Amino acid sequence: MGWTLSVPALQSFTLAIVLFFIGRHMAQHFAVLRRYSIPEPVLGGVFCAGLVGLIYGLADVRIEFDLEMRNVLLLYFFSAIGLNSDIRSLRAGGKPLLVLLVLAALFIVLQNLLGMSVARLFGLDARAGLMTGSISLTGGVGTTLAWGPHFVNKLGIAQAVELGMASNMVGLVAACVIGGPMASFLMRRHDVRGSAALPLDVGVAAVQTTVSLDYFGVLRAWLWLNLALMLGSGLNSWLLGTGLQLPEFVGCLLAGIVLRNTVGQWMVSRKEGSLAGEHWSSMRGGLALISDLCLSMFLTMALMGLQLWVLQGVMGFVLAVLALQILLAAGYTLFVVFPLTGRDYEAAVISAGFGGIALGSTATAVANMTAVTRQHGAAHKAFIVVPLVCGFFVDLANAVVIQFFAS
């Protein structure tokens, strides 16, 4: 009989910081990891998950981390994305946003058809394949846990939750691994390049060794992020009251956009040297720094918390269907998403993000894009289009498609 070691929240968060530095060390010493823009948090988080899984296999000890900070970090990150979102850029991204939404909705259908077909080949209820399709991959952990009881109690699929969680684990790692390589391949194949002169939406460039930060600017950024979190909480409560249940970060993203394009727009329009103008301009560096830190720590904690022993009993089916799902996602991204979103550098970054949409989560989508832009330059339109599509519209489309197939 094994035993469980529970790691408290503060120690878990501290370990996540250590794991990030381990991932950074690995990226600095292995050129192949840099070449394909594998995010440092992925390397550290997967290293920890593998080590924890090995300890479980050899000593029958479960190590469980208290990841309370993880969700707060995600809210801060998406609030920062919203605060960086100029409505004029959003209008400019209207057509790519619509195109990507249609492509994502079509991919959800293909993803579920593939999952159901493989489930039949393994002699399972075809609807069990939905748990290895858009529920766990496009939807993520939240969607998996939301639909799990329905599949178990109403459809009689006993291992539905285990199938979904196992698929999400494999998909999350795959999403982080394939995004950067796909973008690098597309950039070489089509000879497209980014511009290192443009400021990044998240983080700092890989070649940049020093960053100029203003003490009060960082504090102002923190203030506005907290305001976005509070407004986002109110928006989430209002949306829930209307019967529309969306991930919590969606409200924070929308709150950031509202603040940026009302009060923030007024401040930006003030004359240079005015108090309001200085207030907003001085916080940009701090906003980029905080958002990068939050994303890195969130992704590290999400991956270090993977419990690989959940794969026991369903490993054969999950690995078979996920291998096909990964091939489907890669092929669809390279031959459909990239050509239809413009065949340029922005399209390559969107393609890196689509790997996150298709197999992981909104956070992995943005992490993939961040890794690419740190190496090759900013892609402002991608950072508007992808979070809105996969953080808002895709959840709605996914719910409709799942309901149709599950019935």
C-alpha cells in the first residue's frame, strides 16, 4: 500500500521557480531546444512530472502539489493581454479572427470524429472517443471535469474521466512541443521573418540581456492588473447569471480590453509629458514583465502537476488515439491554418498558437507564440486573435459540437 506526499502551496510555487531555471539551463545548453522554440517552463515542468512519475513507479509514493497559485497567475496573465489590446488592432484583426474561428470549429468536428472512430476500433462506446477529442484537448481540464459526470452517469461510460484526464495530459505536453517546431518549419519553408525592432506583447527578446524598468511603472502595472481582475470577477458573475458559463480568465481578458480602450485610451491620447500620458507609458515594461512571469510560472505548475499514473489501464487506447490526434493537428495546422491565415510571419505565429488550441489550452497556445516571438520578433495580431478565439469563441463552439455528438 503506497502513501501520498502532499507539498504545500508555498513550497510548490517555490519549486516551480526552481524548475523554470532548470528548463532555462536546458534550453541554453541544447541548441535543438532553442532552434525549435521549446518554452523553458515546458522543459522544467515535464522534467518534474517525469521524475514524480518515476518515484511513483519505483516506490509507490504519490507526490501531489498544492497548485493554488496556478489559477491566480493565469488570471493575471490574461488581464495583461487585455490591457495590451488596442481596439484598433482588434478591428484590424477582424478577418483573421473570423477565419481562425471557422477553422477551429471545423477542427473540433474532425477531432471528435477521429476520437470516436478509434474508440470503435478498440471495441469501446464511440462516445468514449469524445473524451479523447475536443472535450479533453480543445476544451482542457475544465471541460473534461464538467462533462465527466454526464458521460459516467448518463451515458454509462465508466472510465470517461480517466480517459479525459489522461488525454489532456498527453495533449498538453504535445501542444507545448509541436508549436515552436511547426512555426520554425513554416518560416524556413516559406522564407518569412519577424521584426526584432517591434516591442513584444509578452516578455523580452531572447537576445536582450537587460531590460529597463521603472519602479513606479511596475507598481502601476500591478495596480491596473488588480483592477482588471476585480472587474473581470464582476463580468464573470454577470455572465454566469445569464446562463453563460465560460472559463474565469475570459472575464479578466474582456475586463483588460475594456480598461485599455476606455481609461487607458484617454491616458494614451494625452500630450507627451502630461501626468496621464506618463502614467500609462511608464507601465508598459512592467506589464510585459509581470505577464511573462505569470505565464511561465503557470505553465511550469500546470506541467509539474501532471499525474502520469492516471494513464494506467487506458494507456494503449489513449496513446493510439493521441498519436493520431497529434498528426491530425500538425497536418491541419501546416496545410490549412497557415495558408488561410496569410502565409506570413503572423500566420506562422498563429500556427504555433493553434497547436496549443488543438491539443492543450489557451495558456499553451500563448506560451508557444511567446517562445517564437522571443526568438524572431513581435506578432501583435496573433496575440489579439488567438487568445480571443481559443479563450472565448471556441468554448462556445465546442459546447455545441460536444452536445451534438454526445446525443
